[in-house]
Amino acid sequence: MLTTALLSMWLSNTATTAMMMPIATAVLKRLYDESEAVPQKEPKENESPSEENADNQEADEERKSEVQEFKTEDTPQSTGQNQLGKPDEKLAKGVLISIPYAATIGGISTLTGTPPNLILDGQLKRSLIKRKSTESESKAKAVIQSEYAQLGPITCVYTAVNVLQH
């Protein structure tokens, strides 16, 4: 979810969600997929059976028959339905619904994350430009400027401390 939020800071929420959902679906499918595929080596067409090849082929055939027997005896028949149990379904649903939420949270944090942020920024700038300063604001500004003038110039010691701190 952190990845989704970070991507959503610079991409649209919809684009980030559309990009992350197939990834999450694949991870969940891989996590809860109980069927294991057994890799089988196909013989090459141009190989001629030699004594070593014949022994290897016999051993491969024996292993294949053992694997087939094992599969038919211990593996339940797949009905094509979802094999997830109730707790697993809830976890999968939680993960899948958390991706759009993470994209929303990430999108709120920057201006480019989601278009309403840009609209709000424009509205705030427009309303702040039209506003005139009041008498109390001008007095506060004068106090701040006088206090700033009393601080004096920045010396070499202050500059060195500032540089070393950062």
C-alpha cells in the first residue's frame, strides 16, 4: 500500500489504482493458489535414443507415472470455483480495497496527485490575492520587521553552525 500511495503522489489516483490492481491480483492468486505445476521435460526431435538416453527416458516415465498417481490420489478435483476459505477471502478483499484507499491518501499529499488539489490551489491563490490587508495585520507585520532588525547581521559563526547542522 505504501508503494501505491507513493506512486499516487505523482500520478493520477485512477492510473495508479489501474496499475497496481493487476499486480495485487497476481500476488494474491500466487499466494493462495494450491495447485502446483510439475515441469515436464519434452524430448527433442533431433535426439537419437542411445543407451544413456534410454535409461533416462525410462526413469522419466517412471517419475511421470508416480506423479500422476500422486495427483489422482491426493489432489482434490478442481471444480473451477474459488478455493479460498472465508478468512482468505476476507484478506484478499481487504488487500484489493486498500489499494484505492492508499491511492487516495497519496493523491491528497501533492498538487499533482489529484486534479481537485490543483483546483483548490487556484481558488486559494485567487481569494488571497483579492484580500486587502487589515490594520491589525499591518501592525503585526511592523512588529515582526522591528524584531528582525534587532537580531542584527548573521555572523560567520552562525553560518558555520547552520551549515554543519544540515
